[in-house]
Amino acid sequence: MVDVQGTVADGFEPVRDAFAANFTRHGERGAAMVLYREGEKVVDLWGGTKTPDDDGGSGPEASGGGPEPWTQDTAQVVRSVTKGVAAAVPLLLHQRGQLDLDGRVSTYWPEFKAAGKERVLVRHLLAHRTGVPVLDTPLTPAEAVDGISGPRAVAAQRPVWEPGTAHGYHAQTYSWLLGELVRRVTGRTIGRWIAEEIARPLGLDLWLGLPEEQRGRVGRIAAVEALAAPAAHGPRLRPKRSVAEAYRDPESLTRRAFAAITPVPDENDPAYLAAELPASGGVATAEALARFYAALIGPLPSARTARSGGRLFAPATLTMARTEESAGPDRVLVVGTRYGLGYMLHGPACPLLGPGSFGHPGRGGSLAFADPEARIGFAYVTNGMRRGVTADPRAQALVRAVRTSLAAREA
């Protein structure tokens, strides 16, 4: 049995039970989960190990001491959960009058209009409608993080569908599309902008471009096996045949989108952690992510956020973030998905708390989102990576427990 640490407020005991059950029921290795409600933290849980049992790194396990325990301040690579944090940047720039969401990307980045992309709008980029989820020539891991090759490649890439007419998950290319747009508009890298305008004012342990002095806090990710579970405990563990076939087919948009960096980068590599890849490279604690989403929808005690009445998103910006821009068959994920401006929205492929929720999952398990109606900011991070992009059973078990707890409090 894993010793689950942390606290839950009265009425949220089902969340602790679900978190603990994930270790026995779903093969969890190390994880944390935090929930804010009405600006106050009501759940703060962590448990398991920060490093895998067979890790060969420099931690205690290297000298026979066993894997390191997950602690309250353990941070984690959160893969595509990063997209939700990064999406706040263009929305806040629009809120401040510095970026037109209905303007053409080429207005800010002239080279981008090449190869039939002259009419791509900023909102197309945020809603995965640009038509550039793949690269004809994938980047190496070194090229992906050099700050030059990625923007140059997506600017030269011909769209695989007419921009604005369909949507498909830009799994990797989102990094260079969004990162270069922000750099052109602000003169700052997106990682620096997040650090100076979001993380520092809110007091968040969240980085896009991990400082060297923080490396020791980061859990090492590794694959975990899916355990068989009764149907009552969550969604099916096997993907549909069409989805599985898309991932196997080297010519499919699915495979090509995720292979835009080839070979697959080592996400435990310090060089990768130090890079600024807004599609997948963010490092954060569960506390930071939950606090971030709570700040999008309402003020936080002690946060130094003077804009918009003490919260990040003004009401109009919040409405834009979660207004449906794309819905239906996703040409990359091969399931029906829904996107607002930079955020995945609640639906069968990505179940969140309810119809008004918006946020982003990460391939392998992590999940973070906000629900303005329930007044919550939710975050779950894990180092036990499993197959799947949008509906990990561990995260879903926690979401159901939150829903149960909130319903009981309202009864």
C-alpha cells in the first residue's frame, strides 16, 4: 500500500480514496493532485515515488537506497498540459491590446505566409485549424530545441488541409507555431513571458525552460503498464480499432504529427527540460497548475495580480477561451474533439468536470483544467506514463471523485 500524504477539506474524502486507489487499481507510480475551490485549496495530495524502481540516475537508488519518494514540492514534466498554460499568453496579449486574434499570423510573422498559409488567422492556430500538424522533414531532438529550426520548418511547411476548414491536433508543431508568434509580438520568448507575467506574480513552481537549480525537484518519467480493472472503475483501457490503426500507420497524420520530432526525445534529458517547448515541455507541480487555473477564473488570496480585478482572465477573455472553435472528427486524434481558443473543452474524448470546463490533458496521464461554474481549478500530475492522450483512467477517477464531492456538498 502506498502511503498517501497531504490533506483534504471536509467533504472531499472521496478524492483521497480515488487518489489512493489509483496506485493499486491503475498501476500509479508517483503522482500529486491539487484542487482549488473559490480561490482556496481544498485538496493537496501526493504519494508514490519520484523515480522509477529501475532508474539509473544519480538519486539514492543509484547506490542501493531505493527509489526516491515523491514529496510535496516534486515537480513533473506535464507534456501537453503545457499547451493550456501557453494558450493563456496570446489570450492575455489580446486582452492587453497587443494581439488581434482575428488578425493573420503573417501580420506578425511575415515568413509564415509561405506555401499557402497567407490567410491563417491567430485563432486558427489556437484552435488547431492551421493545417500544419506534421512536418515533411521531422526535426531531430537537437533541432527541436534550438529555437531556430522549428519556427523555420513550420513557416515553410505546406498545410495538409486548407487552413480554417478542419481541425486536427497539432501535437508537436504547436510549440513552434505559438512560441514564434509570441516572440514576434512581444520580443520575449514564451518561457520568459510566462515566468515574468504569470508564474512570478502568482508564486507558481511552473517553468517553460527549467532552470538548472530546479532539476533536482523533477520526477523522472517512465512508462507504466495498464492494469486490468473492472468496467465500473472507469472508461475502457483499449483504444478503438480505428485509433489504434492510426497510431500504427507510419503514413497517417496521427503518427506523423507525434513524430514531428524524430527520434522521440528523452524527456528526462536536462537539455529537453531547459528548452521552451509550449506543446509538451512544461515542468510544474500540481499545486502550480491548479493555482494557475484557479487564477484564470477568479482572484487568489496573496496573488500579486492587479490586472482584471485580481484574476488573469477578464470576463470577455474567459468567454473566448471556452467558446467552441473546433468540434467533430479530429484529423490527427481520430476521435471527436472540441477546442476553444487554445483549450480542450469537455466532451466524450476529453471528459472534464462539466460542460463549462476548459483545460488540457497531457499524453500519458496528467490533466489540468478550470470550471467557472463550480469555481474550481484542478490539477493531476504523474510520472507513470501510459498510452493515451485525452482520457487517462487515473485522471478520470479523480474527476469523478471531485464531481461526487461537489454534488454531496450541494445536496
